[in-house]
Amino acid sequence: MAEVTTGLSIGQVAERTGLSVHALRFYEHEGLFVNPVRRGPGGRRVYSQDDVEWLTVCIILRASGMPLHALRRYADLVREGAGNAEERLMLLREHQAHVTAQIGRLTECLDLIRFKVGVYEDLLDPGSPTARQCHAPSPSADKEQAPTKSISS
Amino acid sequence: MAEVTTGLSIGQVAERTGLSVHALRFYEHEGLFVNPVRRGPGGRRVYSQDDVEWLTVCIILRASGMPLHALRRYADLVREGAGNAEERLMLLREHQAHVTAQIGRLTECLDLIRFKVGVYEDLLDPGSPTARQCHAPSPSADKEQAPTKSISS
DNA sequence: CTAGGATCTAGAGTCGGCTGTAGGTCAACC
DNA sequence: GGTTGACCTACAGCCGACTCTAGATCCTAG
């Protein structure tokens, strides 16, 4: 229980967030931090536990495809303090919709990929332990011409 | 039933694939087509129905995050003809794994986002018709310090 | 016959998100 | 007291995937 509120160097934060020191300076430059990063002797950055927690939120939002400018907007709102909860909520909901849509799109793509994987599996091992009833990518059962020939691709 | 096997101009293909004419030329330049795109009088590109079908596959693979170099690799394999099914299968399986992982990651992120959305919804309308039993992002129920304070972000 | 629009090639520019480099400061160790 | 090693600023460079521009060619319609 020694260094609980000690303050961390940029290197330490890089290590425990997985971001590079470059990225950390870049994020700061881009105004992504809610509180200005403190400086220690010699002008070195000193990160608080809160900074690190905020960063982990940033990382998750980034990982889900939120662009930096949106993240900055969110940081701006949080920095402003209470009274803009509606705006924060809107921003988050918008992002939620994006992520949900993206998951949907990926899932659709996965159908095609699975279908193709199935085709090649059967091709390579027709004594199929993999013999499902049907390989067709279920959703697009429309008037698309038979996928018989797309075996060649 | 007039233009079934007619051959399409680059503009027509752009229109029906959603790709730009620029992107179509770029894709060709990058070797993403299985068959060289035919040329009509005056050196103009003439796309076949097969080309368009291949493009739609490309679009789906791209939309699921496959980088162009992998797409080119796949096109190379298909162009080579039969006999490399294992390699095609490997490539597809690898991509399938990426997409699956990405969906997983996005779904995790969505948990946090939903949690935060829930927090702000409650904050704005505490007479909650949205009063779920609990907002906590289910998976990470570890020793993380209480999310009480992250209400501020 | 000429004007407009679609196309062509080749190459430059853009954008997001970092990453790398140059040149300098500072504290600690041998 | 000299050498690491971590850090600092400022800015250039990179990567992927297009997108735009310039200048030429070609087809069709009026």
C-alpha cells in the first residue's frame, strides 16, 4: 500500500494503459484530458489515478471506433462540469448507435465469411463431419443467383 | 431483360456498388480483380457481371476490416485457379477470427457505453421508467473501485 | 461542327492517428 | 565527471485507403 496516490510518470502510465508515451503526449496535445496533466520538477508530467481511469475510458471508446474529435468533445463537456448531461447523453447514445450498427454489419459479413469457409471446408473434406444441413448465409435469401459458382472464389 | 450480359461502364459499376470510380480504378491498380478488367473501344473499362459480383464480395470483406493487401492475396489465390483451397481457407479463417474478435471487443465496449448511458439517463430522469435492477457492466465485476465517481465522466 | 459529359493516365493531396527524429534538460549511478 | 536513461518540445514522416487534379481522349447530341 505504498504508491496509491503517488502520481505516475508518463512511462508508468504508458506501461499500464498500453498506450505509447507518444500517444499520451499526443492525447494531451489534442485536449483529450479532462484535467490538465500536472507537472513535476523539471516539467515532467505527473499523472493521477483519475487521469489513468479517464484514459481507460478513452481507450474503450477509441476501441469501439469513437474518433478523437468526439472524444475531445466528450472531454470538453466533462471539463465544463455538471449541467450538460443531456449533451453527454446524446453523444454517448450516438456512439452507442454507431457501435450497435457496426456490430450488426460485422455480423452480416461474418455470415458470408462463414459460408465461404464452409464451402472450402467441404471442398477439402467432402466426407464432412462438417456436413451442416445448409451453408447458405441465412439472411440474404433473396433472388440472388445461386451461389453455386461462387465456389470458385 | 435487355442488358443482362452487356458489360458495364465504370460509372455504372460505381453506381451499383457504391464504390467511387476513383476507387474502382484504384482497386484495379492494386490488383484486386481476379480477371483483368476488359477494355472497350477507346480503352474504356468494361466490367462483366462476374466483376461486379467479385466486387460485392470485396466490399463485404473490406467492410469487415480486411485490409487491401489481404484482399489482393485472396484475389491472387483465386486467379491462380484450383489447387490452393487450403490457403484460401486459411486466409478466410484468419479473417473470420479477426471479425469474431472484433465483434467481441465491440460488444464489451458496448457494455461500458450502455452503462454510462444508463447513468446519465437516471441522472436526468430519476423517476426512472428506465429503472433496471442494476446498471453495472456485467462482465467486469472485479475489484475495480466503485463506479460511483465515474458518474462525473 | 462543336459542346458536354464520361472516360482515360499519372501523379499529387488528404485524413486520422499516431510514430519517429532532433536537439536539449535533468537526476542518478559508477 | 562522464554516461546512461527517462523525460522534455517541436515538428516531420508514415500508413492505409482513398480522393482530387490536370490534361488528354472519345462519344453523343444538337
